[in-house]
Amino acid sequence: MPDLLTKKEQKELLKIARTTIASYVTDRSIPSVASELPGLNLHSGCFVTIKQKGELRGCIGNFVSEKPLYLLVQEMALSAATRDPRFYPMKASDLADFTLDISVLSPLQKTESVEKIQVGTHGIYITKGNYHGVLLPQVATEYGWDREQFLNHTCVKAGLPEDAWQGECDIHIFTAQVFGE
């Protein structure tokens, strides 16, 4: 995915995410934000990832949005900090040491062939019935996975057997512009 956002726009989105998390955790307020920067007004999906000491602390996102990107980033930052079911909601003591990554997503594309999945370029969204799981493109690279391992882990995240991708699952791929602090 070509870089949609300038460095200035990326910094602004990271600032919005950090300010929102700090404000909400500190006094349960959500700051009012606005932006005239063109990229921040795109309608695109995104994920916000929070890490502490290099470890995952929260990650929530949406594939599509009717809102401008800067408002979706604010919403997903708040959700990653307080609503990720894998972690307790962030507390004031957590504000001293966390970093943010934002992944701005391309639209989902259904793929009929797993051979089209390029590790490090594509993220995977797998669905089967009421089960669904997603892993961002950078996850496979961070763990050194090949395509099959990436598919297996996405299935496990969806609550499916690791080889479910070989059967009747819908597999969608996407790319992301990823940036962080």
C-alpha cells in the first residue's frame, strides 16, 4: 500500500491517540479533536496497537469507517486502552510507559488462493460462520512466520482449528501503512 499519510499527518494521529488515552485514563474525558490535514479526513479503516515494554497491551480496530480517519483513530485508541478483552483497562500507572502504533488499512479483498498472500505485505482476515480473526501484516514479520504459520495463527485467533484455512473459510487480505512512536 503506498503511503497515504505524510509524516506530519502520522505524527498528528499519534498525538490524537496518545492524548485521548491519557485524558480518558486520567479523568474519563474524551478530548475534542479536529483536523484540517487532508489525510486525516480520509475514510479508511485502522487499528491502534498499544505496547508496554515491547509487549502487546491492547489492539483494536475497524476495517471500514463512515467517520474521518482522525475520529476513528481516537475511538480505536480509547477501545485499545479500555476494551481489549485480553487486558485490564489501562490505569494511570500504565500511562508512564506505553507506545503506540497505528495501522491505516486498505480495503479488504477476498482471495481464493492463499498463494496470493505475501508475508510482510498482507494482513489476513479469516471468517467461518460466527468465527473471525485478524492479524495485521506486521505480525508475521515480527514473529518470523511463513505463510502457513501466519494462516494457522490467524485461524487460532479466530477460535478455529489451526488448519481451518484449508477448508471452507473466507479469507480476505489487506495492506496497511504502519507507523508508530
